[in-house]
Amino acid sequence: MAVVEAIFNVFGAIIIWIGENLLIIQIFSLFISSVLLVLIIFFIVKTNMLSEEIEHFISVLGSKDLSRRRSLKAWKQIQKRLKTGQANQLKLAVLEADRILNEILKMAGWPGKNLDERLEQAGPVELSNLEEIRQAHKLRNRIANEPNFIITPNEAGLIVEIYKKVFQELNLIE
């Protein structure tokens, strides 16, 4: 019993001490919390995580102006690649157009792990040129998986036009 009484006495003394010094403990805790908060902010700014997260947050919320501007910028890049006529640039133009469509459908909440699965869920009501998109995506897969695949400027232009029609339907470009 003496051990139990000793433990209760110690806990009682600690509780009394905390009660008498509560203001000092609160101020000390506030100081430590402030220092840690400043360090967190410092490291977030240093690693540039904040700008990436803000951009991701805004795009996920679907700010139409921002997503439209991003789409227009990406579309202009695709057009530049097509104009070069270089084989690698033509391939990149098709790959980028396909990637943008996948991102747009993903952000819109279409189910599936990839564009193939998302297109399986689609019907002609959602995408008017669905069959063309599927064919364009098959060509994109060949470009991605066959290093020696050759695409002509005309083929690349036709494929990009298919994606352009979808982007116009989704009001991402004019």
C-alpha cells in the first residue's frame, strides 16, 4: 500500500505543479509550436511543394479558366510539334494529345485506370467520334510501344484532328 500511496502523492504533486505553472507551460508550448510551424513553412517553400500542390488543387477543382488556359497552351505545343514535320515531334504530338484526353476524362470523373478503360465506359452520346478516338488511341499505343514505328505528317495531322474534335466538344479549345 505504501507504493500506491507514494505513486498517488507523486501524481498529486505533478498535478499541483502543472496547475501552478499552467500559464508558463502554455506559453512554452505556443513558442515550440510556432517554431515548428515556421520550419514546416520554410521546408515547403524550399522544396517548391506549395506551388505544385496549389496548381493541382486548382486544376482538380475544375477552374474552367485555368484548365482552358492550360489546354490552350498544351494545344499550341501540339500544333508546333506538327508543324516541324520531324518524326519524333509528330510522335510526341500524338502522345501529348492522347495524354491530355486521358487527363481530362480522369478529372471529369470517368472510371478506369487508363484511357482504354475510360473509353470502354463511353458511348457516342458522351463522345461523338468515339470510334475514331479508339483508333487514334490504338495508333498512340503503337507509337509508344514500337520504337521503330514511322508516322507520316499526314497521319499525325489526321490523328490530332480527331483529338481536336473531342477537345472542341469539351470546350477546351475553339
